[in-house]
Amino acid sequence: MKFSSRIIFLLKKSSIIKNMTQNKTENLINTNNLSKIIVDKLESNFDQLSKQFFSQNIGTTSKFFILDDLLPKEITKDIYENFPNTNAFYFNNSFREKKFTFKQLDSLETPLISHITNAFQMDNVRKVVERITKTPHLSSDPSLYAGGISRMDFGHFLNPHIDNSHDALRKRYRRFNLLFYVTPEIQESDGGNFELWDKGVKNPLLIQSKFNRLVVLETTQYSWHSVDHVLSNIQRCCVSNYYFSENSPENYEYYNVTSFVGRPDEVVKRFYGPIDNLLRNTFVKITGISRGKKLVRIKKS
């Protein structure tokens, strides 16, 4: 993988990476260094992000924060350009969603996608998120159950839903969704915007899937979220990670599969969605078999 001279300059200039020579270019951008850049950005905006997270947001009960310009833009652009072709992705195509997903990051020829995904799994990044959100004892998930990278093209969408409450083994509760958007020059008018909903899933709060933007969302029984239809010939690309904890975010134990409903104007989906959720939830509780278990990340030996 080759990086631009501008990226090398930025990294050498930073306090994170020093005394690096030109022939060590590929060592400049790795999991450890990327995690340090992320931590520096989170720390330098700590008070603002914590205030965002704990503020009352009209239109949604979900707690979240947004951080723009997460990485030097040249690095984020390289991440986007190193996304694999669609034939490598798994295509999710149903009334619930239409999008490409991919988890086998270690099979890619270039390590950049794996590096940035792993960076969010690092303890130093996780611990800052713990402090910002005042949520102790979080843990990461290297298997990328429901995480990894995704791509959405023209006509793709993700209907309003709450995430699966647990990890693949149903041992830990899902607590945070970390979404890093990497598509250059994407506009709100292109669609593919992230949406948060009220409890009744009637009114969305739109968050543009802006280039180099990180959104951290608390995952609860009521954190309804979605992606509106992609309206342009763009490639809406995202790096997704989750954090978990052994303790329930509520004062009681619960379990739910990823549960979808239709948008307010989708009458049939609004009717059928709860039935579909109930059937899948009952099936998983009885059999222990859930979608996505076979799609977890497999590390190279």
C-alpha cells in the first residue's frame, strides 16, 4: 500500500510519530498510531463531546455525540479508496435493508481497513469513550459481530431499527455503536444520511454521513436509528464498531434481536415489522441460532 507524501508529512509533524524514514512508510499508518490520533482528537474535544452526549436532543431519546475531522483528511480518503470491490461484500437485500457488508478485513491485500477498524478496538480509544459517556467497564469485539465495513449504493437503505441487544454469544450487552464515515464530498442531498428517531418512530433527527465524521451512539432498547435512501450514484462507505458490557444498561436483563419497523409512510412494513421481529426473536431464544453468527471476522493464522 502506498501513501501520499502529504500523509507522511502530517504524521511526521505530529507528536505521535517521530524519527521515521521514507522507507518505513508502511509502518507510519498502523493500528497503534491511528488509535493515538483518534485519542488525541477525542481528548482535545472531551468537554464538548461529553456535553453533546448528555444534552437533551429534541426528537430522539438516544444519547450520542458527533466528532468531525477525526483523522487527517488524506488518511480518511485513502481508507475510502482502499474499500474492496462489491464482489467481496455480503449483500443484505430484504424489506429491512439493502446494503453491502464485509468483515473479513484480514483477507484484504492492503492492511489500512483492518488498521482503522482495529484502532477503534484499542483500549486507549475505548477508555476515552468510557470517560466521555461515563460508562465504565466497556469491552470491544474483535470478531466484529454486526460490525466491520459497509457500503451503500444508489437505492440502498436501512430501515428504522434497534440493534441486537447482545454479542454473538449472548454474554455481553451491546452498549455503543461507533460509526466512521469516509466518503469524500458526500452531501445531505445525496441521501444515505444517518437518522435517529423518537420512541414512536415517527420523526427522524437527520445526521449527515459527512466525510471524516465519527458518530458514537448509545445502544439501548429505544435507540431507533436508520439510514435514508441513497439518492445519488455515490458509494456511501462506513467503518462500524461496537462496544459491549457485561452489565445491562437497564435495571433488569433483557434480550432482543435486531428489530425493524417501516418508516412512517410505509404502512405495510409498519404492520409486518413487529410480527417479523416477534417471530425472529422467538426463534433465536428457542434455538440459539441468530443471523450474522457465520459472518464474524476470522483472523488469519
